[in-house]
Amino acid sequence: MQISPNKHLINLDGDEWVIVNVGVVDSDTGNVYCHLRSTTRFVQQKNGKRPVQIGDWLPTSLFEEAA
């Protein structure tokens, strides 16, 4: 499964996310664990803003559609 992390965008709960990295596939559910960073939500820090990041399980069908 090859996905370009800077080009693959998904919408999740009204926010746009970039898939930074793809992890393990859960053999029971078929979901893929992914590291995501937001393009719409940021945290203000002393040296500027940084995107909010999360880890989430995404369905493998999402990746089949992108291929």
C-alpha cells in the first residue's frame, strides 16, 4: 500500500487531515492505523503555530479508492 503523505487528504469530523504515515493493519477489522495532521486546526506555540496531530484507525477501503 503506497500513499503519498503530502498529497493524500481526507475529511474526518469536519476537518481536513493529511495522512503523514501509515501503520499496521488490524486483521480483525481490516482497519489501518494512521498518523494524521490537520490542515484546519493549529496549536499556538511560542515560536508559531503547529498543526494538531492524531492517530486514528481508518478503513482500508479508503486506500483502495485512492489507488
